[in-house]
Amino acid sequence: MTTELSRGSLDARHARLARVRTRMEEAGVDVLLLSHGADLPWLSGYEAMPLERLTLLVVPVSGEPVLVVPRLEAPRVPGADSLFALRPWSDDVDPLDLVVDLVADASSGRFALSDRAWATTALALQRRLPEASWIEASTVTSPIRAVKDAAELDALRAASAAADRVAEVLQAGGIPLVGRTEAEVSADLGRMLVAEGHSAVNFAIVGSGPNAASPHHEPAGRVIGRGETVVCDFGGTLSLDGDVGYCSDITRTVVTGEPPDEVGRCYEVLQSAQGAAVASARAGVTAASVDAVARDAIADAGYGHLFVHRTGHGIGIEEHEDPYIVVGNDEVLVPGHAFSVEPGIYEPGRFGMRLEDIVVIGADGRPEPLNTVDHGLVVVDH
């Protein structure tokens, strides 16, 4: 007995399949093969467990898609019959035989295979289909996944609103900081994300004092003191109506006591740069140009050497996906693109700060920030 997707979810996925097949035709792809990774749940509604057993959604450019799945996983597959045929296999069967039979008519064609497929799967398929040519599935799926449909935007708004509620508690002093370890504060943030509706916590970075200068610091046993910046970057996965989950991601920097003049000056630069980059993120501009707005503002103030990462990344089912807001990315932003804007300034061994919102390009071509909690350097003195 399989679970069911809602009517809206089914309609959205039929529309995605149509767009995928159009893209396959444009790219000259005969068969799309989706295994582990975000492409599979995005298109099918089914998120495969990372098992060694083969799971593969076989999507020919025309004809019925078929999901080859371990029999013990079949009860977890929603949308079967409505979106694709289900082909469960048992342990006494070689599932590659099923796949090869399904693609026999295209065995010398061009295949697009999941970027996250196991290497054993990729190599076995290449041996079994020696006349085929191979490309990454993201060549087909990423440009489509990057432009969110209405249901995806609703899910991202809900996830961001939940993360905002956690950030509000942090900024209001509802999470004690001074005298506690970074790991304890991180655990509080994670518990609150779950309490606000997230099904999973993807990360909860807490970097204090000199650790705040490490953008991806792993919170541990350092005790937070007074007069320190504390970077809190956290997010998780939240689903609406039991569908596949979408991600939140927010960063706010607080300070445990009145900030030194140098820290205050740096933060004014950071906040101005982040706001200018968000305002510049409009349909018709490139991802690289948004990065340049933030980067140039920080460099003009003399802190360019302390901004050590890209300005942002796309977000959706995955925390990081297209489009990337980074120098050299000339992709033009369009309505439906969703991404972070998160410049930072990091003084090694002393302090760090980052400010992050998720931003969507709205139907009118203008930026819609999904995170709206206080953007200032809030003092939390306990």
C-alpha cells in the first residue's frame, strides 16, 4: 500500500516532468536516470534511503517513467501509477537487468545520471551499456530546479518564517549565551527549529569570540564570554502537507555586551553591504553582479580581505543548490530564483560577523526577502 501525494503535489510534479522532457530534448538526452540526491524527490515525491540497493527512476524522453526500487522500500513510495510505474525488485534479482531492459531501445543513446549516484552504480551501468554516452543529470535538472514553482515558494516561505521565529527568541535574549558553551547554544537552536515545525536540523553553527572568524565553525566546548560577537547560522528542513521538505537558512550575529567601536564600525559596513546586495537582486541582473555589490561595498570600506567566501547560494530541497551568488557566475536571475545573501567580515583570532537572508525573485522581478527579523547588531548581555 503506497502513500499518496496531494492533488496539488501531483499536478506540480506532472508540470516538472513536462519541463524536464523539454529540457532533455534540448540537451539531446534520451534517458534520465535519477538515483540518490534531491532530483529524485523533487520529481517523484520519493526520497530514497542511502542504501547500497539500487534505486533508479528511469525517465525516457518519451514514454512512461519507471521507478526501479527495492521491494522493501515500495510501501514508502508516493505517487506510483499517477506519476510513474513502480517496478519493485527482490534480493534474488539483479536490478540492473531490469534497468537495461527498460532502456534497450536507447542503449546507444545519451544518458543523464544522477550527480549523487553511487560510483558502483555509475560504473556498472557503463559496463552494461558500453555504447551509451553519459552526462550529469544536473545538466537537465538544475536549471529547472533553480526556478521554484508556487508550491516550492510557499514551502520556502514557511521554512524561513519558522527560522525567523527562532532568531527572534535569540535576539530577545531568550537563549542564554554568557557562561554557556557553543555546543549548548547550538543544541537550543536545533530544538527550537524542530519546535517551530522543522522535521530535521541541517546545521546550527555557533561561533563566539575568535571562533566567530571561522565561517563554518563546529560548535564545541568553548564557553561564551562577555563583549564577544556570536555568529549564529542555523537552518533545517520543513515540509508542508507531508510533501518533500524545503530548507531554511538564516544567520544573525549578536554581541554579548556593548560592542567595541571597531566591531560596531565593521558591522555597519556589513549591514549596509548586505542590504545593498539584497536590493540589487532583481530579474535581469547576473548572480555575479549581486556578489559584486556586497563585495565592493566591503572592499571600499577597507575590509575586502576579510570577506573570504561567496555572497550566497541557491536553496530549495538542498541547503546549497543553483544559482550560486559568486564571482564568475553570469547566470541571469529570473522570477522564482531563491538564494541566500550572506556577506561576512572575519578578523582571524579576534572576531567575526555574518548577516544572511533568503531572498526570492518575485513575479514582479523584485527581491522578496524571506527573513525579516532585526538586521542590526543586537546586544544579548546574558
